[in-house]
Amino acid sequence: MQIGGITKSSLIDYPKKISAVVFLMGCNFNCPYCHNPELVISNIIEPIDINSIYSFLNSRKGLLDAVVITGGEPTLHKKLPEFIKNIKDMGYLIKLDTNGTNPLMVQILIENKLVDYVAMDIKAPFDEYRNIVSKEVNIENIQKTFKILAQGKVDYEFRTTVVSNLLNYDSFVKINEIFKKEGKIKKYCLQRFKKSKHLNENYLNAKTFTDEEFEKVSLLFKNTVEEFIVR
């Protein structure tokens, strides 16, 4: 278990809760717009001692409501259930951010009531994933995680970061068709691409959709998504 960083207080990472955000190192994707390159590329930063994370969280009991486990890709870590249980035992709600590539881990966490909220990235329509993640990807695993969450056994959201040179209107037509097959999707968030540090520095000049384009896309999901958000 390698921890790359912690945000000690956040009002935006867990809906309606005050949370700490713990960043785990390592990822099996190379999304060019990734804003945490230090978690993806080896040997850029030194891992944080896990006991210091436990100590901090223990000292904030009653002040924080939740802990968000993000990355990188947290489900790559075999000791993730143990790590989460130790935090859960302090009384915290847990939100997991995942790219969906490890359905078995997600299922284990849900079945053992170790997560209260899961946010899964839908990078693109399933047939366009390779264009985004720049690696070979097991789409079947991503589809399995998607279906696990769509069952609604744990609170969840699906989310897509919108970079206009990677996704277009037709991409969201395809995503909406995926949603239709599962019935009503509880929550879908489109995230505006924002300039930051990125895995591929050429994406410092990338753009997101205009307000008008987001509005057009939103109409696609009127009958397939209960809560649609652009943020």
C-alpha cells in the first residue's frame, strides 16, 4: 500500500460531507489529461507512512465525516480492504474513486460493507476506451464494474471528464445507449476539463465543451439518468 498524498479537508469530494482525501499511488491507465501524474509515474514522490495517515484521521474524529480513497487507481492495492476497514473502524464514511478495472475488488468492498459511495469513471464509450487510456484495457472488467454499481447496492455516481478533442456529441449518444440497457442510472456527472498539471503536458492547451454543448448533451440523458450534473 503506497500513499502519495492527503488533502486534510474537502467540501467537494464526498457529496454533502466534509472529507479527507487519501491518494494512493499507481495506475493502470495513462490518460493524457490526468492531473495527478505524480501518482502514475514511478519514483516522482516518496510514499507517505501509513501510520501517519491513521494518526491524522484518528485525531479528526468528530470533525470530518468521511474519507475519500482515490488515486491513481486504488483497487490495484491488494491491502485496500484492510486499509479501509481500519478507517471505517474509526467511524468514517468511505467513498471510493475507481476506473472500474477491478470488479472483483469493488464487489468485495460492497459485500463487506466497506464502502458507502463509489464514483466510477466512464472514460468514453466502451469501444473508444483505447483512445483515452493509452493502454490495452479489459473492457469486460469495466462493464462488470459498471453493472455491479448500476444494481444500486451502494450509493454511486458515474462520471466523465470532457476533453473536446477526445469526446464529441456522438460519444455521449453511445454512453446513453449503454445506460439505457441498465434502466435508470442514479447519477451521472460530466466534469469540465480544467487546465492543471497533466500527464501529457500538451494537454495544458486542451479545451472542454462550451455551455451550449453541455446543454445539448444533457438532453440525451433526460430519460436515462435521475440526477445529471455538469461540474
